[in-house]
Amino acid sequence: MQIGKSGIHVFYSQPTGDVCCNTVVLNGREKILIDPGLYHLWPYLEKAIEKETLVSPKDFSLLIYTHSHPDHMGAASYLDSAYGMPQAMTQEEKSYLEGPGQSVYSWFGVDPPGPVISRVLKEGPLEVGDRTLEIYLTPGHTPGSVCVFEPREGVLVTGDLIFSRSFGRVDLAGGDPKLLSESVRRMEALDARAVIPGHGPSVIGKDQVRNNFHYIFRLLEECGYM
Ligand SMILES: [Fe+2]
């Protein structure tokens, strides 16, 4: 599904019963992939991406992870060995992946990825081809999670920080409810026109995005997280 008019595509998690994530493709002069998901579902996703965008895996010049959980980066080692595109996450997340984040891989029954991260993401503008993205460090679900904002279209890719009418779990290793609440506050201030979360449906429209933030703040308050 395309969101906006400038080549932003979202591929919703395949209905196989597996816990997998939504994947985002930014198609332009350079092609960017965000959160490829689980290894064994990659063949389906690859086909879906090619069908909708005519982009093949070898065309991606950058792969961004919102965070390191296996349902978002399980395909990392395969993509590295098959295509060798640069793969990026924050230093905070890389350290987490090499430390306490390993426990989430054991819990999923999936091998953690090898040393695939060749670029470190930092908060601030990220120029790729004809696009300038804004990277925000938004800890809470994990210590080095990011949100990716595409300002031209007002599209915010939130990973597992927030979803439609929900927020990311904070009970896994590295989770922190207070940090998550602060991160949600920061993302509300962006005044996005669309939210693409890591799981479930997108939230489209300025009013809908605003209402979704208000709903999530109520939930966070009810949980005593803010
Ligand atoms: Fe996650």
C-alpha cells in the first residue's frame, strides 16, 4: 500500500500466524528498506515488494532497523550475505543487541544476527538520495529504538513505540515505561499526517494521528506510566 505521493510503501505483516512486523520501502533515487522482518517470511515479502514497487532486493542502498528485535531484523544475516547492503541502527541499539537483547532471540527461538550493522544511526537528519529523513532516538520499547520521520509527506514510522490505539510492550529486556512515555510525547510534537507502526494498521490523516496520540496518552496514564 502506498502512503502519500512520493514512493512510501508499507507491507503489512503476512497473515501466516507468525509474529512479524510491517515493512516500509522508501522508493526514490535511492531505495531504503525499513525493518525486513523474519528470515523465513522474507521470500514472500521480497515478491510483494517487487510486485508493488518494481524494486528488487539488490536495489536497496540502505536498510534501517527501528530496533533489533527478531521480528524486525530476523532476515538481517541473510540480507547481508545475499546482497551486502549497508545496514543501520543506533549505537544504543547495537549495544543492546549484543547484550540483554540476545534474550529476546532465545525467547523467539531464533539465532541472533551476526555482525551485520555497518552504519550507526544518530538522531538528526539523514540524507539518502533525494530524500532527507529525520531520525529520532525514541527509547522505551528498547534502549536504542528509533522513529523515522519523512517530513515531505509527514509520515512517521514508529517501530514498536506506538501502534494504532496501543503502545509497545515494556516488559522485555531493556524496556522502560517512563522513557517510552517521554518518547511518545516527543513524537506527538511532530504533528505527523500518517503513522506507520511496526505492527497492525497505519493511522492516516492529521486528526486521526492526533486522536491516536490522545488515546495512547490515556492508556499510558491508566497504566501509571506517565
Ligand atoms: Fe519489538
